[in-house]
Amino acid sequence: MTKRLEGRVALVFGAGCVSDDWGNGNATAVLYAREGARVICVDRNRRAAERTQDLILGEGGDAIALDADIAVSAAVNEAVARGIETYGRIDILHNNVGILEIGGPEQTDEATWDRVMAVNIKGFYLTCRRVLPIMTAQRGGAIVNISSIASNRWLGASSVTYYASKAAVNHLTQTIAVEYAAKGIRCNAVLPGLMNTPMVIEPYRALYGSFDAMVAARDAMCPTGKMGTPWDVAYASLFLASDEAKYVNGALLPVDGGLSCKSA
Ligand SMILES: NC(=O)c1ccc[n+]([C@@H]2O[C@H](COP(=O)([O-])OP(=O)(O)OC[C@H]3O[C@@H](n4cnc5c(N)ncnc54)[C@H](O)[C@@H]3O)[C@@H](O)[C@H]2O)c1
């Protein structure tokens, strides 16, 4: 059976994980490779990118590892150039990078606001700006942006920078979706709900008092009684990146076990 991304090249920003475990980024990069894509694994942390590359090579796939900060345009441009140099094309752009800071408007200083906005939304604009002309020349491509259900609802703890930056990701996604549809380029977003990934452990451990209390509280908020896993985000992304979603454009797809159907 033909693999779902056979012959495709996927560029994944934030392809590592903050710990030596599975997060949304490395699970998605590995799944894209399992489905036949050659993967350009980019991460600010070179070791994390290499770890994902090793996972892919270990399964018989094809990948390279690059380090770049998504918020720095020269670094983004260099990573895209290196990817093109290696594989000659980019069919899928997957923006996974996202950082979380807890705090409302009065607890958030200006430097924190600027840093989260630079990483969570400016970075997505920088990667899209560089890759869209490449996809236009290729007459097609798929962009998958990782947003959050925090983009459109209160999620129990104030994080003004995270909520606002993820709302902007949604609109960036839909703007590109409309503007580039006639060029054969689709742009969709995955809105994960409460996922059990390493990125939430540190910010939320302090808030809930302990790791176990954090897991219990977040599990209890989910209609299923359990947080989601990185693979739930990876499989939704795979669908949006594949031709199975060829008429899905501008979608903001919640992957949250039904959480966003509950009143806030
Ligand atoms: N875990 C959840 O509950 C949850 C819920 C909703 C949305 N999300 C979203 O999922 C995405 C991340 O999930 P994850 O589990 O892969 O997290 P993660 O933090 O483990 O992985 C993200 C990777 O991005 C890299 N990174 C951080 N800043 C970077 C930068 N400036 N430039 C390049 N790379 C950088 C990190 O080094 C890390 O390897 C984020 O967009 C996040 O907002 C997560």
C-alpha cells in the first residue's frame, strides 16, 4: 500500500521535545516519516533535532537535523535554504513551536510579552513567508500550524501571552488559507486541548503544587477523564498534511476529546 506522504518533503519547526520523551513535535515528525515523507527536523535545540532525526533514521526513514530559532528571520531563511539544498522541495510546512508563560496582563512584563509573541506568532509568519513562494512555484503544498483550544477560550489559568498569540495563529492560518487557495496551497491549524506532553510540566507544576496534582487536575477537566497524547496531535496533523484533506482549508481542528464543547 502506498504511504500517505510518499515522495513528500516535510519541514518541521520545533521537531524536538523539551525532554527525552514524546512531545507533539517529535511524534509528528516521526509519523510523517513513517508515512513516507523525508523530514527536515528544525529546532532551537540542536540535540533535540538530532534525537528526532535518530528516531527517524532508526526506523529506516530519511531526515536531516538543523538548529534554528523560529523567531529569527535569518535563521529561518538559512534552515529553509539548507532543506531545499538537501531535498530540493518542501511540500509540507509544520509549525509546532510554542512556548507557555503563566500570568495575566498585570503579572506579565513587556519582555515576556515580546518573547512569547516573537516565538508563537512572529515565528509562524517568518516560516510561512519564506516557504509560500517555494510552494507557489511547486504549484501546491500544505501548511499545518499548531495552535491550541486556548486560542478561543479560557482554560483554567491565566496566560495572556499564550492565549493572545494562539488566537493570532488561527487568523494567520485562515488568512493564508484564503489568499493561497487558488495556488493549490492549503493552510490549516490543529487546536490541541489538554495534552500530556513534557512542555506543560514545568509551567503547571508550580501552579498545581506537584506533578501528580497537575495530571489529576488536567485529567479531570477532560470529558474523557484523560488528557490527550502527542500521537493524537500527530495523527490529526498527518490527515491535514495528506491529500485525504485536499478540500480541507482554513480549518481550526480541535483535538481535545470534546473539551471545547463544554461551556468555558
Ligand atoms: N501540551 C499541551 O497541552 C498543548 C496544548 C495545546 C497546544 N500545544 C502546542 O503544542 C506545541 C508544542 O508541543 P510539544 O509537546 O512538541 O512541545 P515541546 O516544547 O516539547 O516541543 C517543542 C520544541 O520546540 C522547540 N523550540 C522552542 N522554542 C523554539 C524556538 N524559538 N525556535 C525553534 N524551536 C523552538 C523546543 O526546543 C522543543 O524541542 C506548541 O505549539 C504548543 O503551544 C500543546
